[in-house]
Amino acid sequence: MYLNQIPLHYPEAPPTLESRSDRAHAIALDVASIRMQGAEPVPQFFRIAERYVSGELSMDQFTAAIDGLRSRQAAAAGT
């Protein structure tokens, strides 16, 4: 799991991310950025991301779920 916030890299204002393809593209960019930093998202991240991409979660819900995952990972690591 990566410890920093999920970065959404857009040169201007973020798109509305209304379509599944927009949400999938945003996640793909984020995963690529994380991997370029030498980290690999945990499998739970991908399960949460799939719920976001499918439209089951809003961006706020997605962010809250990732924050919760990050907190559980940190607690399990004892930090």
C-alpha cells in the first residue's frame, strides 16, 4: 500500500468523471504514477477501485474507502 494520498493528475481542472471509461482512465493514471514511484497498490485497492469504476462508489466514497484501507494497513503495521 502506498502511504501518500491518491493523486489525480490533470493539467487543468479534473474532468467530471461521469463515464466508466473516464473513471477507469483516472485509476489507470493513478496506478501508473504509484508504480513509477516504485510501489505496488495492494489487492484491496483494486477491489475498491473496481467499485468506483463501475459507478457503485462516488469519488468521495472511493476516497473514504481508500483512507480507511490506509488506516487499517498502518494499524496492522503498528505505525
